[in-house]
Amino acid sequence: MPNPEHRRRLRRSRRSALSALIALLCVAGPPQPASAAPPKQQRHGADSEESAVRRLRSRVRRLLKEKRFEDAVRAAQVALRDAPDSAAVRREFVDLHLSIARSWLAEERFDDAATALDAALKVEPKETDALRLRQSIEAARRAA
């Protein structure tokens, strides 16, 4: 069993990692397509998009399991920058941020949860799950 000092260090380390993730969500938001970058060649149309989405989904889940939240958000941001018109990539981006928001809501980190929702709503402004979750956050704030 960890001693109290070890627990404090773990909490500090976790807080630091979460603070960095919040900063990433706030500052970066979803990346915008680089106007100077040459367009990527389309390989096989829908097949290559499906493959890219599967790779993204797999990578994000792996990173989340490894507690590498910042890297998961960055991977989703890069995928969104590279394929801003892909509904599947947008869905993965939104799902990731909803997952983060739910996690922070459970920890009563209301401001952080709202920040994650803001990132999701920038991509999909009418996302009903995000809008409902925002209402849950407000209700939890009032109850706290």
C-alpha cells in the first residue's frame, strides 16, 4: 500500500497531466487544415477512409488504455485536420471528447468537463449527447 507521500505525488502528477490536457483542449481545439500543405492523394476512396478511421479508433483506444490522454487528443486532432470532411473522423473526435467529459464529470471536475464538451461542440455544434451532458454538468454544479 502506498504511503501518504507517494499518494500525494501521484495526485500531483495526475493533476499536472490533466492540466496539460485541459490546456491542449482549450488552446488547440480542433486543428484547422493547413492551407500551405499540399493535398494528400486519395488512395482508394471509401476503403482508405474506413481503414484510416479504424486505425484512428484503435490508436485512440490504445492511448486511452495507456492513460496517454494528451496523445489520444492529439491523434484525434491530427486525423480531423487531415480529413475535416470525414463524418467518421469527426465522430471519433467527438466520442473521444465526450468520453473525457464524462470521466471528468464523474470526478466532479465540472470546468474541465465543460472544456472537453466545448471542443466536441466546435466540431459538431448540434451533437445531442454533448448538449445533454452539458445540462448534466450544470445540474451537478448546482447540486454541489
